[in-house]
Amino acid sequence: AQSVTQLGSHVSVSEGALVLLRCNYSSSVPPYLFWYVQYPNQGLQLLLKYTSAATLVKGINGFEAEFKKSETSFHLTKPSAHMSDAAEYFCAVRGLTGGGNKLTFGTGTQLKVEL
Amino acid sequence: GAGVSQSPSNKVTEKGKDVELRCDPISGHTALYWYRQSLGQGLEFLIYFQGNSAPDKSGLPSDRFSAERTGGSVSTLTIQRTQQEDSAVYLCASSTRQGDGYTFGSGTRLTVV
């Protein structure tokens, strides 16, 4: 079985500051890991994914995430926040085997960007 | 199509009525998923279709919920005798068989009054 935990349901940063959104996973098999972003009244959009290749993954809009097996983490970062980054962010996991392709999502982190 | 299309975008229904929510996945995507997103909650898995295999219905919360996928393409999620706790955004997603990332639709916001 797989699960993810997102620490912090709300994160607030100043424009231009570092964004760090935390995600820890639990998986009995090597995982695939994903970050999605959801803007108000929209569906989820894939930001980036880890599929057992490079541990540092670069995504859209300047975001990146690093897979750290020793820490079972996949934290999302962006060096400089922009007002347009304000949204809800979801971490998700699925195992490489078992459970089909079903993703298990975290409860989400709402990012607020202040002037 | 170019993306995952869901209809209606909004639905208000009276308690006890049945509703049908539609999802049109990306052409060629063999896998289709339904999730539910309630206010302040994460995404709750409902059901998963993969090609011609039997669907994974393990997430359906009660026997009032059912879904079908006709011809390996369009899917309909049906909720019978709706209750107020069914109010949520219902999201549909599709993916290739490899499943290395979903494409989501914009969702159907269901309000039961």
C-alpha cells in the first residue's frame, strides 16, 4: 500500500522568497511520485513526476522536486515565488507494481503568496 | 479530444434525486479514473477503469454510487438517491496504460440541497 503525507495545510511566503512544500511518502514498493497544482475552480495540472530516473526532477513554472529515499521525501521547491503561484498543491504516489495505476493523493497544501 | 471533458460543470439537485456525471477522456487513453474532492479534503479515489479489465470499484462509498464506461471511452458516474454529504467536486482523469501521470478534467461541482 502507498500513502503520502503533506506537512502543512497552508503555507504563506512573500513574493520572491523560496517556496518549500513538504511531502513524505510511504510505499512498500519503489514509488512513482507526482506533484499536481490546482488553481481555483479548475482541475489538477501535473507539475512534475519522479519515475525512478534522475532523483532531481524539474517541472513546469520553475518548480523542482528531489526524491530522497533515505528520508522518504519528495519536497517541492521553487527559488522565487510569484503571485501566480498561489494555488493548492497535491503530492501523489503510486507503486510500480500492484494497485494498477491508481494514484493516492495527499490532503493538499494551500500556497499563499504575499506582496 | 485535446483534453478530458466533464459535464455538467455545475449541478444542483434535490436530496433524493439521481444524478449522472459524464466524462470524456483523451482519445487513446486506456485508463479512466473518478475522484471526489470535498471541501477541505484531499482527493478520494472512487473507481478506476483500465481497458477491458474489470473496474476497480474499491473506492465507491456506497451502493448508491455506480459507474460505467462504454466502448472504452466515455464514462458516466451515477449517484442514486443523492444525500447532502454527496456534495463535492467530482473529478475525472485519464492516462495511458503506463499510468505515469493523469490528465484531469475541470470537474463537476455537485450541490445537493
